[in-house]
Amino acid sequence: MYKLIILGAGIAAFAILAVGCGSSGSDQAAAQITEAQFLRQVDAICTKTHKEVGAAFFGRGTGAAGDPAEQISQLLKEEARELGALAGPEKVEAKIDPLTESISQASGVLAQGGKAALEDPQVAEYKKEAQVLHLPDC
């Protein structure tokens, strides 16, 4: 009889230890950033690019002299790459992914069309998406 009690206590102790040593998922949650933190990172990238695009547009860019559309195309390409590299909450990333794709497309339009492409509606499309996401500097 005592052997059964000892065996039961041993099994219970093992079960408690096994549950206590398991992952609670908090490690993954700690590594994940909040929605607000993610959006601040997005906004910082957009703000930096916005300033650089303005400088390129008005001829004060740091890139090679020449067509501002080419400089802006490269800046937008880099912005899309940086935004795509960010990791955040899936539901927020899902909102940012179409914006990133539109920025990438605008970069391609500018690269192919040059200065005339600055007036292309596809170039302005990402600005509309950014406004909807409350990211005015994107």
C-alpha cells in the first residue's frame, strides 16, 4: 500500500516539475514588439525617407547629381526594403505590407519613367495608403 502512495507521489512530483519547466510562451511574447513600437519604427523610416526625398526633389540630395526621379527611386527602394525587414505583430504587418509593395512599385515606375513619372498616379498611390494608415511621412 505504501509503495502505491510513494509511486503516486513520485508521478505527481514528476508531472509538476515537467509542467513547471515547460515554456509558457512568454519568451516569444517578450521578443515580439508591440503595435505602437512597430508603428514608431515604420514612422521613423518613413520620416527619414521623406526628408531625403524632399532634398532630392529640390536638388539638395546627397546622391549623384542628375535626375531627381532616379534619386527618389533609389530612396523609395531602400524605404521598401527597410519596411519589409521590420518584424512586428502579424495583424499590423498585414496592414503595412501593401504599403511596402506600393512603395516598391512607385520606385520601379520612377526608375523606368524618369522625371515624367513623378506625375504618374501609381507613384502617388502609396501616399494615399500611408494616409489611411496615419503615416503622413510615408
